[in-house]
Amino acid sequence: MSKKIKMTAIAFLLFPVITGCSSVNDNKAVIDNEIVRALIIGSAEHPDPVLKMVHDLEKKGILKNVIVRESFPVQIDVTGPKDVIKKLKAIPKEIPPEFK
């Protein structure tokens, strides 16, 4: 009988430890997906791959408050998850000759 009580006590002691570890990982996911506002410069290519990706993400509801300025290359103001913004800024772009 005492073996059963010891095993039950160990199980009750381990449960908070396991649960605590999983909630730490959840907090990291929230921090990584912090919502930010950013300016993204498009590409000189036609069609612009950056602008296309922004429109696709806006339709999916991932990006909000999308404002596209009619400049060359386009300038796009967006609000969205920090990691998505980072990926958009990392898209390879063709730079116009007058900017080189």
C-alpha cells in the first residue's frame, strides 16, 4: 500500500513541472508573433513578388492596415506578426538602376 501512495505522490509532484514547461514554450510563441507596424519596400520587378505576397497575406487575415503607396518601387505600410514582416523584408528584390 505504501508503494501505491509513493507513486501517487510522485505523479502529483511531476504534473506541475511538466505543465510549467509547456506553458513556457507557449509564451515564447506569443513573443515571436508580436504584432508590429512596418514599412516594406517592394521590388522593381513586374509583377512585384513582395506586393503579391502582401496581398495574399492580407486576404488570409495575417496582415492588417495595408497601405500601398504609388511610388517606384512601391512602399507598403503594414501591421502584422513580427516574424512575417521579417520574411517579407527578406524577399530578394530587383533594385531600379537609378537607386544603384
